[in-house]
Amino acid sequence: MPEPAPMPGPGAAAELLALDRRHVWHPYGPMPGREAPLLVESAAGVRLRLAEPVEGRDELVDGMSSWWSAIHGYGHPVLHDAAVEQLGRMSHVMFGGLTHEPAVRLAKRLVDITPEGLEHVFLADSGSVSVEVAVKMCLQYWRSVGNTRKQRLLTWRGGYHGDTWNPMSVCDPDGGMHHLWSGVLPRQIFADAPPAGFDAGPDPAYAAHLRELIGRHADELAAVIVEPVVQGAGGMRFHSPAYLRVLREACDEHGVLLVLDEIATGFGRTGALFAAGHAGVTPDVLCLGKALTGGTMTLAATLCTPRVARGISSGEVPVLAHGPTFMGNPLACAVADASIGLLLEQDWAGEVKRVESGLREGLAAAADVPGVVDVRVLGAIGVVQLDHPADMAAAGRAAAREGVWLRPFRDLVYTMPPYVTGDEDVARICAAVCAAAGAG
Ligand SMILES: *Cc1c(COP(=O)(O)O)cnc(C)c1O
């Protein structure tokens, strides 16, 4: 293997950062950028190596798994070898009229490990696109079976489903800044946010609220779409899996499809391989992304049942009219298949439980930090909620002083570490979360 090129010296780092500021958009950022990003030189195991030290650290333990995707850490040899091996064959070929082993093997594996009843796989290039495809599947299903009235979606408040138009329309209407897009976004139907607490018994009044709303709008509802068990980027809230059974029953009763967005929760993060498994529910359509390739590159998938596929394929336009240029990218599929194989061949549930215990122990101290209103842990997810917006810069510096990379948002300081994070590093992450929660 060729040696990686040497990193540019300190002057070059300053130049790169100046160019970055002038030319490069960053997520949810203004132009030119307001904050100075850290320049990452490389990543290995659970550590990011920085081109320039921050708070005296040139390495940070990654508490974010690169937005929850790098479940095996960085540079894992199994993923690396899968990528190199596939590069030797082909990195990409078009998917129209052609197929290949990596896509077929991955699709079969996804069908095997996802809830019983999901049989068909559409490979997309990002989570948001997989949600677009899910929405298209549901709307087209109803048209195809002769019902053109069912065009709207229902979700509960506090959700996040991505940044393209249809996903934005089912993001939390306040957090998702719907007011900025009034008249542009499709208008969907919002239930109240689910009552908080994974272990809290289901609230009968809330279940009745869900049933009533679905029943009242059944005529115009194509689908209900929610994140199961954990609402991620919308607020890092946990809820009782029992509400998924309520949704499944109400959808069945009223002829509405159910979409579960497991882009954040899939592949073990909540302690179940898929969060739907906490409730024993099979959706009609399932979205996967983020950890699908173990954080190596972008790939997402939308799975559906034979009923949905048959409905679409028997319609007046009997095809699903969607086909991204990089659909089924062989390189991404090969790495995804290797990543899932790697996950399943180890005691992933035990590892997630171990990280969960470490987070419970280490984050308990956060409850005593002034301004903290809630500390919650589920699987490999640890959340500290403040009574004020986090000072992102000060919190980031406080975490870096502990040798950890964290990226708080709104009133939340949280971590979703790679499952391979050792006990000492989990403790270090917890110390950093506590320090970040008290910063600013
Ligand atoms: C991240 C996320 C998305 C969007 O995925 P992208 O790959 O960022 O487009 C959608 N839904 C959920 C639940 C997510 O966490």
C-alpha cells in the first residue's frame, strides 16, 4: 500500500483554513463561515488526528462517530480491505440495465436482518434521498391502486428526516424552521411529540391522540412516518416502543402505510439491531443510512413489503420512477456488506451494552452540573439536556481540553461513540460531556 502523502506544514494548515472559510459551505453554516473548523489530518480507531493542536491536543477521541455512522471506528481493516478489493474490480458502474454482486449481496443481507416482511430494496445515495424514495413509494402506491386522495403524511413533532423538501416537510415544524418555508413545503399533519422516556409505560391519552388523528385524516393520509424509539437530530428524545404498535394498529385499521426512518437508529445503536425490534413491528417501508457503510462513504436504502411493490408495479405507470446516477454504487455496497458482516460476527449487543453501562456511570455526574435538566442514556447514546442553549464554541473547547470531539446543538450535549470505544475512552467522553455541559 502506498504511504499517505505527508501533511502540509503549519503554514499550509493556515492557508487551507483561510481557503475553507472563503469558499466552502459547512453544514447549517453561513458564508463565509462564522466558526473555525478543526482541520483533521487522519482518523484511526476512535481517534481523530488534527493538523494543528487544539487546547494542547493533537488527537481527539471521537464522541460523535461522524454523525453516528462510524460504528466500528476509523480505518477498520475489514472495511478497508473490502474497499480496496472492490476498487480493484470496479468502483462504479451504472445500475440501469446492469447489476453486480456487491448490490445483490447487500440487498439480500438487508432483507435477512430487517424486520420480517420487508423484501425489496431500493439503494439510494443519502438518507434524505431514501426518505424521498419512501414518500414517493407511498404516494405512488395509493395512486396505483386507484386512490388519488391519499397524498399527505402524518408524523409527530420533534422529528428529523433530512434536508431535502419532502423530508423537511416532516421535520419538527419549529426546529425545522417551517416558518421560513411556508407556502413552499408540502403541508403535513403533526401529532404532539411522543411523551418522553423509553421505559415510561405508554400514556393511554397520547395513544388515543395518535389513533384519533390518524382516523380523522385517513382519507387524505398516504402514510405515517416516524423515527422509532429515538428522535435524533430533532432533539435526542427517547419514547416508549409501545407507540409504534399503536401506530401500526391505527395504520392497519385506517388503510394508511407506516414508514419507519431508522437512518439514525439502525445497526444496533439503541441496543436492538433495529429500533422497530423493541416493539416487534414491521413497517411497510423502512429507511436506512448513516451506519450502513460503517461511516466509510455515503449510502442509504429504502426497503418495502411485497404489497407496496406490487401496488406500484400494477399501476397505470407501473414503475418506480427514481434512479440516482450513483444508485447501487459497488464500492459503497461492498463496504456496507462488509460492515454488516463485521457487526453481526461479534457480540455487538454486548458491546453496545458495555458502552451503555459506561455512559450511565460516567454521565451520572452531569446531573449535578448547574443548568442541566436531564441526563438520559439508551444503548450507545448519551444525552445531557441543558436549561439554556449550549455555547457551542465554549463547549467544544471544554471537550477538547478533555481530549474529546463533541458537537453540541441547541440545548443538548450528547455522544454516540463508536461501539469499539474502550472503557477508558468512554469514561473520557463522559468527562468531556460533563465539562462541555458546564461550559460557557
Ligand atoms: C441523518 C438523518 C437523515 C438524513 O440523512 P442524510 O444522509 O443526512 O441525508 C434522515 N433521517 C434521520 C432519522 C437521520 O438521522
